[in-house]
Amino acid sequence: MKAHFLPDETLERLSPEDMGLVYCSAQRLEIKEPICLKSGSEELCLVCLDGSVEYTYGGKSGTAVMCDMLYLPRNSALELKGGPATVMRFGAPCSNAYEFRHIRFADVDADSRHKVYGKVENGTRRDVWNFIDEEFASGRFLTGICYGADGGWTAWPPHEHGAEREEVYVYFNMGQSFGVQCVYDELETAQAYVVQNNHLVAIPHGYHPNCGCPCGGLRYVYCMVSTTEGDREFMNLRTQKIYGDKLE
């Protein structure tokens, strides 16, 4: 099953089945003229990958800039206009209607949702911003952004959470740099993808460490979708045993 998608391959909606998943859908939206998004039976998370975009939801309106996220509940509609901008749309089936939210990067960056993991000396230091966390009212989403150091590793130590959550990474704001994304249940059968700006990798299960090249660090949006609606514990995961004592 295909797991690595180039930017042009994400312009049409990717169903979960297209990505070897069960729940998460994804689509890259190039905002050049007004569009109306309808969520239907899915809750949606929209991430502004570059530029800025104006939105209208009911009587609310505003402007989302790069790294902002918009949460759209099921059975609702949102208009996007302005740009040019690139917005990533993630969807997941949801049985309850929650509240529309504009989650600003500036707000997340200023409080405890901004985490720092790893160590500079180990090449694992990275910044993680948890936009939709356990405290956020959502059915299945846990979403955020990770910035790795130049040439550094993220998602380390290798961990997996396939029974609880599937995941999609979308890489952005990387300029001409690239990275390598690994996905495996066993190292002997690992898949390794060379990833660049606006690439997408779907992770149905397995360990998924990654590393940036020396001229730039990995920068990506992560979208985790819970296999059981309402079960959204961020750290419910299993570390690869041979690396478990190398936590940083």
C-alpha cells in the first residue's frame, strides 16, 4: 500500500484507504479563490502551511497565518478565501459535534503546549507544539507541529502506537532541505522515504523515527487519529526496546 505522497498527489482528497489507513483522510488545498469546505460526518483539522487565509464560520471570521490551525466540527461548513496560501485538510469520522476553534500558533508557542524534547549533544533536540491535545474537545484528533534541529532526529526514541492511533506527517517550511522518514515493525523490513517540502507520509502502525539533513531540520505537521473515539492519551505508546534506555 502506498504511504509516501508527493505534493501533486495530495491535491485530490486522499481517503483512509488510499493511504493504508482506516480513519484519517487528507488533502492539500491551494487557496487562490474562495472555497467552501463541508465536514459532513468528519471532524476536520485545517493547518495553514504557508501564506495566510481568511475564514468565515457562521458569524465568526478571522485570518489564519502559517502554523495556525482551524478545528471544524462535523456537519458544518467553512469558507476560505484570500491567499495565496496552502492549507492541509485532515479529516476523521466523529459522532459528536464539538466547538469550532481557531488555534493560533502564537498562543500555543507562549504556553505549556510548547514542549522541548531531546538533547543537543545527542542530535535529538526538537520543539513540539501540541495544538489539539487531550484537553481540547475532539473525538479522535491529536495534532501538532514538530521542528527538528539541523541534521537532527525527531520521534526519538523510536516508538509505536498502532493499536491506539494511526498518524500522518506532512512536511513543510523546509526550503531546499530534505530528510529521511523511517517506518517499520522490524528494522530488517524498514521502509525509508526521502521527504521534502509538502510531502506526506502515512503511518498506519510501526516505529517511525526520522532525521533531517545537515543543511536543515525536519519540520512537519503530525496528525494522529485515535482508533477508538474519545481515547486520546498522547503518551500511550511503546518505545522500541533496544533503544528504550536511550530516551533522549
